[in-house]
Amino acid sequence: MMKILVTVMLLSFGSKSFSQLIDIELFATGLNKPVSVKHAGDDRLFVVEQDGIIKIVSPDGDLLSEPFLDISDRVITVNGIGDERGFLGLAFHPNYDANGFIYVNYINDSGSTVISRFTRQSENLADSNTELILLTYTQPFQNHNGGDMAFGPDGYLYISSGDGGSAGDPDNNSQTLTNLLGKILRIDVDNPSNGNNYGIPNTNPFFESPSGEDEIWAYGLRNPWKFSFDRNNTDIWIADVGQNEIEEINIVDINSSVIHNFGWRCFEGNQPFINNNCPPENLLTFPVASYPHSGGAVFRCSITGGYRYRGAAQPTLQGIYFFADFCSQEIGYLQQNGTDWVMNFTAPLNQNWVAFGEAFNGEIYAVSIIEGSLYKIIDSNLSVEEFDINKIVAEPNPASNQISFNLNNNAAMLNEIIVYDIFGKIVLNADNIESNSFSLNLNDYSNGMYLAKIKLNNNQSKIVKFIVNK
């Protein structure tokens, strides 16, 4: 059984109100190009793999061997990590317990977006033969597919669609209301109408209007790769991937009567991009936060939207919105300060973050596409209580032949040490140590970085990084 394997410490910069450290804990490994993480109202996590498979991660972090759903036979073949097509989105019906309906978003062999529904066969298996296609639309290029989907607090299914790709939105799709590209769509899956397998909410801004497609709820987006709902209210958070200079985060209330045009391609973030047939600025919805690609400590290029923390286990994270940048490999976070939002970033993490997931209990996870691993975001201060656990030292470090873990404190003793290599594989599990020190022979260890999870007999634990260099 694999529970929490590895903790990597992140440094927080520039925030007076958020001075504690954030940790990420390695929760599950062995995934193949994961791009989305959702829950079905219980303590499992469902991970979408880009090639057309949904895997289940148990509450203990174990990856079930059998797929929950395999539709790789109808999902387009993905050509490497930079390919933005494939199996992209997942949403469980709000009444999933009763009806077993699963909704997916993928690019088919013809290069078109498909929104369809499958039905649960058993607890850990969906029936791939039950597909009911709701909606399809053509993608003119291979990039900017959007692809995320989620049920809102109003019970409707929201779908993100990119501007169709290429660069600079050459066909001005995002500002054109006669297609579904560069939009957030909203449909009613419970009340089909007009010969379709879905209906249109009568509160959609272009419902039965000749000026725009009925499915459109908001427009003016470039590539809304990920969006989410705040479970405490009716806010939707939309992270829109920028073109050359700016990444942006938008927040709007879905109950607002305003028709939301987020400005692309007239604006990239708050900066003008193409001043051609643009609406007045007072009709646009501008981001609440944005950041540039250059000018910082590291190069940034592509935002991955996440969730606002609403769990109960980590009260110091309450209300913080987490996101990431694919290129800089940082995790970012927004804190509300009155009517303003303060943005901060962690140190780079050597992980290409492509998705966040919110568990049924509000805990937040982040997924790395290349490594194929799922991490949980935590507040590291929660585990520090009776004495300074930082008194554990590993020496020498780097080490060649032997390394010793020493605890110079009589209040506790070392109880268990688990050593992982950089891929999360266990290479040592020593328990019942009951001593202030433990020496590890490194003769069988290859050069590289390792992580030792050290547990004390008072149940405190710490991760120590060490280097083998022979």
C-alpha cells in the first residue's frame, strides 16, 4: 500500500500574511500523461490520461490496475508531450450516485472536439459501449483546444473551448459569436431539447438569439485550459493561457447578469494585442490577476489553473487559490487582501504541472505530466508540534560510502526510515529502529538524489534530501 511517499519543500516569497512553508506530498505514481483529476463524490480520485484512459487512485494512493474507462480506440493519437489534443476533460454528474453518468471531452481521430456521456457499469468500471455523443465541433488547428469541463453550482455542465489554435487567433474566433471556439459553453444535460442530447439554459446570454450560438455562456478567451468553481459560492475561476507575454486569471459570478467578454484577441491580459473590430473596453471583463512571461527569476509561459482551497484539514490555506506555470515549474497562489489579490510563487519544482484536482473533502492535488505523478498540497506547519524536528541531520551530505541520520534530542527517537529514489521507488524500509541515530551503507546505491522519510516514535516525520556521489 502506498500512502504519502515524498514531501518536497517549497519556499514562499513576498507575502507577509502567508509566511509558512507549503509542502507537496507525493501521493500516487505510475500514471501515463495525466491531464485532469476529478472526484465522483467519494474519497477516490479519477485521473484522465491523454491517450484515452481514466485511472482510479484509491484513498491510500494506490493506482488501480484496471482502467475505469478506456476510449483510446476513438481518441486521436497524441504525438508527444507538446501535443494539446487527446483525452482532455472529465466531469461526474451531480447525481452520479443514482444515475452513474460520466461526461468526457476528447479530440477524435478527425481532429474534432467530442463532448459525450458514458454510464457506470460497476463501482470501478464505466461501460465504454454506452457512449452518447452530446456535442461536436471542428478544431481548425492542433493547439488551443481548451478541454476542461465541470458542473456548476447551478447544475449545468460548463465546457472550456480554445480559440481554435495557430497563433494570434487568425480567424478571430474568440470574438465571433457564430462558432463555439474561444468560449465557455453551458448546457443542460438533464433536459434535452430541439432534437439534441442536451438543452440550453434560458439564462444563457444568446438563448434563442440570432446574434450568437445558444451554447455560449462567455467568450473572448484564448485557451482556457483549466477552470474551476469555488465550492463556497457561485464564482468561476478561469485561467487563460496567454500568447507572447501575459498569463491571466479571471473570476466572475455565474449568477451575474453581465455578458462576459474576456477580451482576447483585442487584449492579452490587460495589454492591447490586436486593435481591430474591438468592442469598447467598458464591455470587457478584465483579469483579476496576471503575470508576464519575462522579467522574473525564471521564464514563464503557460498557466495551469487550479482551485481555491476550501478544505478543513489545513485552515491556514483557507481561501487561497492555487495555480501553476508549465514552463517555470512553479506553483503559484493568490491571496485576497480586501478587494485586491496578492500573487506569489514557490521555487521551481522540476515538475511540469498540467492540472490540479480537488478531492471530495476540498483537499487539492497537482499532477505532473512527464513524471506521471500526483502530489497533494499541504501546509507543512501542521506536523510540527512537540519539539524542533529540524534537529534531524544527515551527514555527510553528499555522501559516498555511508550516510548517518542523527537526532540530537532525548525527547524522541528515530522509529522508521523509508528511502525513495527520484522516481518514487522505495529502496529501503527500515522500521523499529528506536535509536537516536541510523547509518545507511551506500555501496549498492547509484549516484543521484534520494529522499528519506524519517518518522519518530512521537509520530512526527520529516523528509531529508541527500545526494550520493561516489
